[in-house]
Amino acid sequence: MKNILLAVASGLLLAFSWPTNGFSPLIFIGFIPLLFAEFKIRTGHVKREGLVVFGHAYLAFFIWNAYTTYWLYFSTPFGGVFAILANSLLMSLVFLIYHLVAKRVTFTAASSFFIALWLSFEKLHLGWEFSWPWLNLGNVFANDINLIQWYEYTGTFGGSLWILISNIVLFKGILLFIQHKDSKILIRTGLRFVFLVSIPIGISLLLRPQLGSKQSIETLSLQPNIDPYKEKYNTDDRGISKSLFELTKPYITNKQQLFIAPETVFAQGVDINNYKRSTANQFSNQLLNANENLNVLFGISMYEIIRDQNRISPQSNFLKKGIWFNDFNSAVFKSKARDSQFYHKSKLVVGVENFPYQSTLKPLLGDIMIDLGGTVAMKTTQDERTVFQLNNNLVVAPIICYESVYGEFVNGYVKNGANALAIITNDAWWGETQGHLQHWSYARLRAIETRRAVSRSANTGISGFIDKDGSVIKKTNYDEKTIISHQLPLYQGETFYVVAGDYIPRISNFLALFIFLFAVTKRRS
């Protein structure tokens, strides 16, 4: 019973640390109760100890996942339940592997393995088709930007490493105190912990950048507040166009401006080969006629009919015999100097925009994703991170919704020359829950990592502006129909993290593999 309470304690500590209504320092002790429970089970000659450890871990991680991501249920009940159960399962498997290795190696090796394995798991969650990095540990400080200015060197994986090492240091001190009953051990452990936590914070305060840039552009961020369940798909593009223009017109001047509207704000579906005839293109022209110095960026649903069998890709959808189609969640950019350009969303929401490992799972499961409220059509992505050149010859990155959660992915835009990040999203799917608040706060992480200002346009949720240190300049409220403007700074240069990417988990992969092989070899001998 005591071990169950320890598992529950870990689940609650991890849950109550999470943004946006949590207290992030709790994360520094969040794993300790669960680690202590595992140690007691491992050294207590418990029957079926592997199964017992897995059960305790699943309880802890289920509490964490359910408390922090329950809001997914409001978008897709099946998807929400699946995400919580599956992610808890994956975390528990990671912990079980740690337990199996810890039985065969020293405390130091086991602790190093746990840290490396967890970081490797987080990296996996960024890259595979069941990708769900929402609870990667480094995200926890999204609203505590004074603590993490050094993310420009490490990305969020630096935060994950910081958290894991802190937990292990305290855990080791507790075990030594229980073994030796010497209060000096607690004092030394406390000092190590304070040193470990405070040094990165001190470095962060020293790294806080000077804000402001010689170059900027007046940016209009639109929040049309269209209900995605009742209004969005029941209003044609002409009605949307009229509403958007009426909202925007009072803010249009003859100066250099950037206009940003949300993800799939034109949701009717436009043939990419006939885009020039579309209402969305007419809307762009209407804005440009009002201000020829305007740069227009917005989201749109697009498709492409395919009759040539050689052009079919794994992401293409079957329509009828001899005809396939690509379905895009896209961003459109247009200015007087440049005709319409497109970027197609490339990080897709699992089960909503893609069917993971479709070639393998579909023969086994059929259209379960479709039947249970998920994918209507598989979205088609692109490999390159397209950026758009403004009238002032500087460059903006079109980041669509879920893509803003991926640090190394966003780096690709900066490597291609982006001077600012433009995030277009629709956060109304989850209602007024923690979902839209967490999504907004994660954009602050991307600002710090890349040292780029962010302009964010949400259908509803939070639209606004974030500077390169992660500080909020201006933002809207949920369920508010409005447009806000700001002189968005355009920065240059590349941070160490932009250049090096996720080097911490890459090192961790090798370390985890080395310790695992050592443990296996030791067992055989």
C-alpha cells in the first residue's frame, strides 16, 4: 500500500508542476517517490516484481497524463482516451526497462541509464508517426522564462536533463540517509541540489538578451473566433472572406504591414491547381488593393487531384478507380511583389490528420481512425521548411498549429532564413481548457530557442506577440473576436541550438545503448 501511495505522489507532483496552472519547481522532485517505490520493490523480493513495478509506474504516469491532457477528449473522445492510455503505457515501459537494467548494474550506471533512456524516449516522441511530445519534461518551464534563457544552447532537452539529474541527486541522498542515518548526508545532498538548481538559473539571468531590432514590420494578428463545430464548416468561403475583411479593414494603412490569419480559416477546400479562381485568392487581392505594401499570410484547406499513378505517394488518398488526391493543411502567402506561395503542414496530429504506419496497421485495423472520429483523409506533407520573403526582403516562417511544439523542426525555418516566426492555429477544438493555454505557452519556448519574435494568430484561444526572450508583448483572450497589431521585431543570426539541434538526446541514445548492452552482457556472464 505504501508503494501505491508513493506512485500516486509522483503522479500528482508531475501533474501539479505542469503549465499553465502548475508550480514548475515540483518537477525537481516529481520522480523521487516512484523511484523510491521501485527501489523498495526491487530489493524486497516481491513476486513478479517486473509486473508490480510496471503497475505502479502506470498509475503514476496515468495521473500525470490524465490531469494535464484531459482536454483532448473535447476534440475527439477516442483520440483523447487513446493518447492518455497509450502515452502512460509508453512511459511505464521506459520505467520498466530501467528497472530491469537497475537489477544488474550499479546505482550510478542505473541512474545514468534512466536519464539517458528517458531522453531517448522524448526524442522518439518527436520523430515517429505516433509523435506526442506534449509532456516532454523541458516543456514544463514554458511560463518560467527567467529560468531557461539557456535553452538557446540546449533546447528543451536541456531542461529535461536538468530535471532528471536533480531528481536522481535527491533520490541518492535519501537512500544514503536511510542506510546510514547520518544527518550530514542530508546537508550535503541539500547543498548539491541547491547548487544544481541555482547555477542554471543564474546563467539564465545573465543570458537574458537585449530586446529590440533595427528592423521590424507592423503586424496584424487576426482572431476571427469562428466556432469550428457549428460555424466553420457551415459557412462558405465567401462568408468567411467578408467577415475577415470587415474585421481587418480599419487596421489597414499604406505602410509596410504583415497580415496573419489562422490555420484553415478558409476551410471549404480549394483545388491547388485552380487556386487563382478561389475566394481565398480574391480575398488576398482585396487586401492588397487596400494596401500594396501589405504581406498576406493565412491558413487554408487545399487538395490536388491525381490521375497519374506514378505521382501517388503513401500519403495520397483513394477517391475512386483511377483517381487519387492529396489533402493539404496549408499556409498561403502573397504580396504585390510575389504571386501566391504555399507551405503544407508537415507535423501532423496523430489520428486526426494522419493514420500512423498506415501500410502496416490499416490491413489489421481497417479504418478505425476514421470510424472513431479521427482522420477523414490522410494529410500530405512536404520535406522542406518553406519560408516567405516580405516586401522589405526579410523573411517570415509559416508554422501551422501543432508544428510549434517541435523545437528542432522549427529550427529548420530559421536555417532557411526566417527573421520571425508566424504561428497560425485553431485552438477552439478543446474549448476553454488548459489545451489552448499550454499551446500558447509552448510558443515561448520556440522564441527562446531560436531568438526570434513570434506572431501568433489563433482562430480562438490566444493570439498575440512574443519577443525573442519568451516575454509576452501583447495577447488576446479566449472566445474574443478581434485583431491586434504590433511592430514585430525581425531578428537575425542563429543560436547554438539552431545550428546543433537535438544533440543531447543523440548522445543519450549511445549512452543508453552502451549501458543496456553492458547489463545484458553482465547477466550472461
